[in-house]
Amino acid sequence: MSLKTTLTISTAAIALVGVSTAGAYAEKWDMPLAYAASNYHSENAAVFAACVTDATGGDLEIVTHPGGSLYKGGEIKRAVQTGQAPIGERLLSAHANEDPLFGVDSIPFLATSFDDSVALWKAASGAVKEALAKQNLEYVYAVPWPPQGLYANKEVNSVADLSGVKFRAYNAATARIAELAGMVPVQIEAAELSQALATGVAEAFVSSGSTGYDRKVWEQLSHFYDVQAWLPRNTVFVNKDAWDGLSDANKAAISDCGATAEAAGLAKAKELTQFYVDGLAENGMVIGNPSDALKAELQGFGEIMTQEWLDAAGESGKAAVDAFKAM
Ligand code: PCA
């Protein structure tokens, strides 16, 4: 018997043992993630996956695939809707063109702190869950990114300084800001951001300190303005058919581990916000607050975009925003 055959047989034997100890219906779920393995969202998802695997005694094993390695960010939601992947994590606001409710967390200057982000989610998540259900998706948990600021390769004192700049957008809201500011939007996933900056495809963007830090954008860009414009979320969802096929115990494991992950992810985001901004500064970037002029102009865009969003989102959108404002 050749060495290769021996190895193949013993691997098969190990696999069989694995199946028999994990129970007759043991399942393995691959979970695509768009962001880097070292990012706190991805680390939190790995803890969530281990939590489910443990809580089900291995009956349902979840394995994360960070960095867009299984599906790229832009493909993850469709992959889960169609059952190609049973579970996944996605920046839901990137799909606001499908349903404006998915963009409730990216309305400029509506909810600009962690506390407001939590309150907005309390007010809006019911409607978002319903919108997901209409697309064959079961909501599990969502975790915010730190507040969004402006990255540029030069000093920016007003919107006029941004005219004609190539701007990396990650959703419809960021593309709309680019349009309002006379910039040229280009949709790029975080995984491709460093390359886009290095090749001059993009020269500026809006994101958190987290993504600037992960992508080492100090290699191309010089300024970060801590605008604190909104806190978008990554959301984890399960294919509805896969969900319906689970035992009650396994559903409970996902829900419980999801609730834990939502709280732990939020705490991590808060804890790391300053660390990321400090990291940008330590690597030579100029960190500042936006000038009064820039802030006022961006807030003007926020007013326009809030109205546009309310018009598009209809009754349930308005109810969510009203409930948030009343909190
Ligand atoms: N990082 C993600 C979305 C929001 C954020 O802070 C990104 O830039 O893709």
C-alpha cells in the first residue's frame, strides 16, 4: 500500500469517527465574512461560531472564512439568500438599493455615537428583520463599526477641496455623499481598498478608524477627519430554509450565541475606537476634527439624505426614525 493510500484511508477513518461522535445529523456550516481575519468583527464571528459549535455539542459546526476568501463582500448576501452558504456576515447598508431599511444605519448625522447607534437599532431592527425575512434571511446579530470619518491625501477644509476627487464608496449613502460633494464615486470592498489607493483608483473615502488601520492607509493617505457621521453595522444572517431545517435546540444555540456576540462586538467596537485612531496617528497621519465649514456642509448633505431616505423608506422607515428620536 502506498503512503498516499494509507493517508487517504486514515483520513477517511478519522472523518467517519468525527461524524459518529457528533451525532447522526451533524452539520458543518461555512460562514463567509468580508473583512480581515484580524478585524474585531471577524474575531467576534469566530467566537460566535465556536459558541454554536460548543453549545450544540458539535451537532452544528460553524466555520468562518474571513477576508472575502469564500465569497467577496458583494457576493455574501446573495450566496446566503440562495443557500450557497447557510450563514454569512455583511455590511447590510451596501444593499440599501434593494430595501432602504437596510441603510437605516448610514443616514449621515442621524445616530453618531455608540449610544445612539444602539437606540437606533432598537427602534429599527424589527423592521430590518422583517425586510430580511422577505428575502429568505433570518437575522442573527449585528455589530456597529466605529464612527465614520473622512480620509484624504491632502488637507480638506471645505467640500470645495474635494471637488473631482476619486472617492471610494461602500454603499449607496457614501456614493450619494460623493455625488453631492462633486466627487467621483467608485464602489470598492475594504479587502481591495489598499490596492485601489495604491493604484490611484481612489484618493479619499469615508470609513472608521478600524478600516483605515486594517488597510494601513497611511501608506497612501495623509489626513483623517473624525467627522463621526454615522455607525454602520455588519449583520449576520442565516438562509431561511437552512434555519427552518434546524432543531429547536440548535436554533436556540444560534440565537443565544448571537445575542452574546452582539453585546461582545459592541463592547469591542467601543474599546477599540480610540486605539485605531491612535494607530493612524502613530503611523504619521494627521488626525483632526473637521473645520466648522466642512462640518456644516456635510451636515447639509445629511439633511438632504435624511429626507431622501424617509421618502424612499415609507411608513416603517418613518416609524423607526420617529421611535429613535423619541428615545
Ligand atoms: N468599515 C467598513 C464599513 C464601515 C467601516 O467602518 C468599510 O469601510 O468597508
